[in-house]
Amino acid sequence: MTLEDYFDSLTRKVKPEDLEGIDTRINFDLKGRNMYVTVKDQKIEAAEGTADDAEVNITVKEDDLLSIIQGKTNPMMAMMMGKLKISNPGAMMKYAKILGLM
């Protein structure tokens, strides 16, 4: 799996009913590449770049994010080791399952 596969799959694998009542933007700083996810009106979309007014900003190397997505690295351990930085951990807890990060 590549990061392109991951971001493309979000729109197909997340059920609209799982997104009910969520209106947010999440930035991914992949150390050299930026992506963001927008959730609104029970739809999830991913795009390159940085979203204004993101609720959560995630900083992580591409390889580390892939390892977390694939279940090879525990996200909490990645945070404790400084490999994964989250600007708003409380909000991220609401979205981690939807994004396949937990």
C-alpha cells in the first residue's frame, strides 16, 4: 500500500453514516509533502496541499504513517517516540478510527 492508495481509499471505505455530524479538516505534514482530509456533509475527501483552519495537524514521515496504517506501528508508541506529532490529540481521538489510524 502506498500513501496514494491510503488517501484514495478513504472515500470508498468510510461509510457516510460514520461521518454524520462531522465537519472538520485534518492536515498531514509528511515532511516534504502535504495532504489534507476534509469531512463535511457525510463525505470525506483527500487532496494535496494544506487546508486553512484545520482542526488537527499531523506531522509524520511518510514511512511512519504507512507503518501505522498497516498496523505495524502502534500510534501511541509512535507519539511517545516523537515519530508522530498531533496538534490536537483530543480531537484526533474522534477521527482516528475513521482514518484507519487506530
